Amino acid sequence: MRITRTRALLAAALPMVAGAALIGAVQPTATAAPAAGAAFPAHYAAPYLQISNSTAGDMAADMNATGTKFYTLAFFTPQSGCTPIWEANGTGVGSFASQISSLQAAGGNVIPSFGGAEGGELAQTCTNVSSLTAAYANVVNTYGTNRLDFDIEGGVLNDTASTARRDQALAALQAQNPNVQVDFTLAVAPNGLPSQELGLLQDAKAKGVKVSVVNLMTMDFGDGQNALNDAESAARGTAPQLASLYGISTAAAYGMMGLTPIAGQNDDNEFFSQANASTLESFAASNGVAELSFWEVDFYDKATGYAYSRIFNAITGGGGTTPPPPPPTGGTITGIGGKCVDVAGANTANGTQVQIYTCNGTAAQTWAHSGSSFQSLGKCLDVASAGTANGTKVQLYDCNGTAAQQWTVNSARELVNTGSGKCLDATNQSSADGTPLQIWTCAGTANQLWTLN
């Protein structure tokens, strides 16, 4: 996974291999402090957050909205030598300690992730195994977490010298502190792990690294591919590989597997919808998958009202401490002239005009409000073609989690579309039955004021 959304070079180099393009100064220590954060349950959601000064608050916001309490923080990359920094922020170990401590105090925890597609991994620049061990230990001790993730891809995957150093350092770290858990995040193909990724796990096993989770980047399989089908196929193909490598059952292999799609539009022509997320969560739960994650909370999921976090968090165990997602609320939306937002002709076809009409209590005027979306007749309130221009039609369309289907109600009672920043608007300020709805620059006029009933 990566800071930018472009993966074209990787896609060209690794066709149909998913995700092969997805993290302060070190104070060496060989003494491991006890972890302050909560233990990870057998099954949990831990979405990626590309952490920086502007995004660190998303953990608390997401947790309050969805109950999600575990996050994978991207990415630690080398500044120089044995000093890692947070890639998006340029600051060192110890940054964001207060936000992480608050999450841990609420029963959550974080997984600091090293590497990613663009910044390299510390084992490439820290060439002394003892110093590398101390650098990893410093992250564990500073943040009070006993879990580290290593997102190894691209040129880092080809660097066998750094692979050997990393594995030696991690084995030494686990010998010093047996509580430390190690995860690897790797690209995957629809038929399972490619040879290089499998070879990386083989080296870790040979050097004595105890791996907790192999997290599969189930994303960017190729232009126009079905992201959900390929994710499930990749999981089915990887399970026997892990079973063979570690001498465990297929069921146990699923129990050390993670699945990480991109939430929404991938970097190619794939789209992973909220409906896909629900299906993948059911697949993961039924097969005993350990971890569900996605890329990435701030850029991809925040605009949906953290919908993907809410969906994936259903897999989280831990004795029922995670609250269930709130049920959708349903009712009418009334506007100018007391008229109701209405699906024309109660038609469920994609593209059906949404209009205002005299309230009549029918299903075509009942809107379920879940997160930031509004749904009627099983479909979503949508801006046609994700348009942003004044006058763009508002319609009914299959729910797909895009910003064109996300709406917020502000204090002025305007209904603002997230994708365009424009307001839901009754055309020509008319209150006549059948007046079509559109988006328009917010003006606070009567035809843009709405009441959720």
C-alpha cells in the first residue's frame, strides 16, 4: 500500500497480483516493556490509517462512530540508518503517543506498520542486526503495543539481504520479548501467494520468526476485475499454502490470515463497494479469518461516515465489548411546501428521478438513513455520474459507497452532498408535485432546507 493512489508501474510489472503497491530517533533497548494496549482478539478489524498530524484524530472519530478499536498505522520508513519516521508526517518514534494512549485506554490498540510501496523498510538502511532489533523494540516499547506489521513489496521484496536482516532481528526481538507478534502484509494473486511473497515467509520461518498474521492485499488485481471474487479466490488459494508451510490445518491457516481490500475505488478499474465489504466480512467470519483491514480510513472511508469500518468491525471478537452498529433509521424527508422527497413512480430502476411530491406514506417516500447514505426502495440517493455542476440530476441508484451517495445535514438544515459540496435543491424553487431534485450551490433558500422525520 502506498501514500499515492497510482499503481500503474506495479500493475504493469505484476499483472493480476493484487496490492503489490500498498510507514524519531531510536533509543536502543534490549529490555521489553509490557504492552499497554489491549490484546488482539482471535478475529478483529484493524483498518489502515495513513497517520499524520491531520489524520491522527480519525482513530477516535471512527471508534466513536463504529466501535472499531484496532488500527494499522502506516508507515514507518527509514529516515537514515536505524532511525524510522512516520512517512506521511516526517516525524519520529513517539509521535501520536497521546492519541494512541487514548485508544488503548478505551480498550483498543494499534499495529505500527513498516514499509509500504514507496518509502522502503528499515532493514534496508539499518545494516546491523542488533541495532535493527533495538529499533523495532523501541517502537514496541514507546507505543505500548506488542504487534508489528511489515508491508513488504516492490523493490524491498527483491532485497534479499534486507529480508535476512529483518528476519534475524525479528527472531531476536521475539527471543527477548516472546509477547511480540509479527505480521506480514503481502501482495497476492487470485490463485494465492506468488513465489516471491511465499519465499519471504519461508525465510522468516527458517530464521525462527513466529508469524501471527499473513495479511493479503486483496486489491488492484487488474483493470476491470471483480475485486470481491478475486479476494475470496485469493484467500482460498492462500489457505493451503499457509497450511503446508506451517504444518497446520486449512482451518488454522484461515485463522492466521488477514484480508485487506481498498475501500471503494481501486487504483485501476475495480470498485469494492459496501455491499462487497458485507459479503467479504461474511466470508471471513464463516472461514475463521483472523483480520479484516482496508486501505484507508482517512482518504477512502471518512467520507462514507466510516461505513467500511462499521461493516468490517462485525468480525471483531473480545467478549462482546464492541458495540453493535446502529440500526438504520427510516422516515420521510420534507422540504419546500411541506412536500416529501419521493422516487418518481416508485420505480426502482437505476437513474429514476428523485422529486418532491405530496406526502402519502408510501415506500417511495421512506428513506433509511445509515451512516451518510439515504436509501429508498433498496437503492441510494445519488448524484448522476458523480457530477459536481449546478443542475446535476439527483436520482436513485445502486448503493456503491461513492461520495456521490454521501450526504450530511448541516446546522442550517441543508442536505450537502459530500462529493460535490453542493446542496440538495428543488428545481426553480418550486413546490409543485413532480418538481425534480438536483444539486446546486448552497444558498440557504427554502428549496434547499430539509427536515428528516
